[in-house]
Amino acid sequence: MTSSEVDSFVVAFKEVQAIDQEYVAQIQQTSDAAEIQTLEEEAQIKKAAAVDATSGIDVARYVEIMTIAQNDPDVSAVIVEKLEK
């Protein structure tokens, strides 16, 4: 994994987090199961589009880096450091 891939991951991660926050708020405001499912599907589509729109990364590589970060404390530390900048 290159430094530029990590940088791209961080940019995409921030976008994904923003979308998550937006949709969590909407989902919490409804009790309709069908509406919740629709909102969750919309969020997934927007998150994938946000990752794909980020230069230097695609959804598959984003998922790979996320998995690596969850299992490798050193990689996770680098990502957290970049997220905090």
C-alpha cells in the first residue's frame, strides 16, 4: 500500500463518514422498516459513489485498506494520524 493510496483512502473515508452521519440522522427519525431500508440503500450507493469519485482509489481497494487497517495496528495508526490532520 502506497502513501498516496492511504491519502486517497483518508479523503474517501471522510466522505463516507459524512454520508453515514447524514443518513443515520434520517434513519433515526423513522420507524418505517421500508423507509429505513430505502435510506440504507441510498446511503450505500452514495458512499460507493463518493469512494469512486475520489482520485486514486476505488471501492474494492477502499475495502481492502479498511480490512488491513482493522487488522494491522501500524496501518491503523497511520490512517488515524492522517485523519486528525
